[in-house]
Amino acid sequence: MSILELATRYHTRVGGSPRYLEQLQVLARRLPWQASELTPDLIDAYLTDALKTLAASTVDNHRRMLRSLLKFAAAERLVDASIVRPLRRVKVAPPNPRAWSHQEIARLVAEAANTTGGTLKCPYRLLLPAWILTGYSTGLRLEDLLALRHDDLRGDKLCLPQHKTGWPHVVRFDSNALEAIRKLPVVGPRIFGSLIGRSQILVAMRRLVKRAGLCGSTKWCRRSGATYCEIAGNDSTQYLGHKTPGMKTRYIDRLLLAEERPDNPIVPSVPLLQAAIQ
């Protein structure tokens, strides 16, 4: 049994998401091993070598998947369970995400409204502002934005299964996003997915961000929304659709948070120091 076959079998057993299966298959195709050859030493050697060419975060993700496959292979008696031990550690730098400020989002929307061209079904001057405002308002990932349906929208809310986890998630649209969506042509069941494809929106957003003189990509809408949730004093975990609050650290722009919240200063208080030395 190859590693690819083992990965597919493991995914079926645990009932993983389609996205997780894709990740397992991408990793398995890198490894010319048989399942019976799996050992901690072999995996450690692969991780050490992979760190020379891949990002540490990617290698750490490979480590987690290979650890699961090794334990599964032991449970299926494809390898001797006595060889299972902890794998080598992969040091990953803490996330330090960046997001757009409200001023930068406003500049991006203004530039989007003046964008020429479009898809066969919708001009970019309508599509791109709606995409940005909806991404910021809902915090949805790209795949979930494309999956939004007109008939799922009830007032300013809808509930959809997240593509990454399959878990149902309730999202709320602000008035800006709803107004922009109402300007879009209705040519199919999906709000955005019936108007544009995944690769098209990625290219269009990349070009828009460059014209606006900014850096970033469509995922920065989600980061900005999460950061401003925290600025407003709210926990962004529910906004992001996460089950645990620890994951939000991957989306919060700490510098933007420090600049916008007076109770989160970026320099020590001078009056407090003066009082202490007096």
C-alpha cells in the first residue's frame, strides 16, 4: 500500500473534509514510500530535508499529517506499533498578520468602483466593491464567498457550511455589503460564484490592490474584519467561524489594534514614569 492509498484510507476512516483530503494527497505525492516503510526516523529525515526548501509552517503541517498517518498505520498493523514515538519538532515563528485599515479599505473600494472591464456577466465596478465589502462584513474565506446563495440570505443574515471545516456558520451582512450586493445582476443561484470564478477573482483583486498602491490580497478583508472586531472590544472568534479563540491570532493585526485602541498603547505612559521617579 502506497502512502497515497494510506492517506485516502485514513481520510475515509476519520471522515475528514474535502480540503483536508487535498492536503493529504499533495503531501503523499511528494513521498515515494510504501505504508509499511513508515518509521519515525524516515519522517524525521524528510522533515529536516523539507525545511531547506519549504516554509516552516508548511513543514509543521506536514509533520502533523505524517504523525496521524503513522499512528493510523500502526493501528491498522501496517507497521509495528512499538516504533511509534514523538517526531522531531519544527520551530514555527508566531503569526504576525497584517490587515487593511478603514482608510485603506475605503481607498480600495473607491478604486474598485472606477475599475474598467469585468466578466461576461458583471462589470468589475459593481463586482469588486461588493466582494470587498462582503468579505470585510462577513469574514468569510474565498471559497465560502463564492458559495453564497441569494436564496440563503434572510434579511441581513445567512447560515452556510464552511468549505474548510464543514461546520455551519451564521454570518451577518452590514448595510454597506447589502447595498453593494443589491446592485449585482442575478444570473444564477450564487451571489458571486455565478458571476466570477476563483482564479478570476484572485487575479482581479491582485491587480486592484496594486493599482490602489497597497499590498495584500482578498484574505486581508477577513483579517481587517477580525481586527476591527477586537478594536470594538468584541471577540472575533465567532466572526471568523472558529471553534476555539486561539486561532484568531492568525488574523489579528497587532499594530493596527494598538493604533486604534487607546487602552492598548504602543508606548509606555510618560506620566506614570514621572510619578514613579518623583
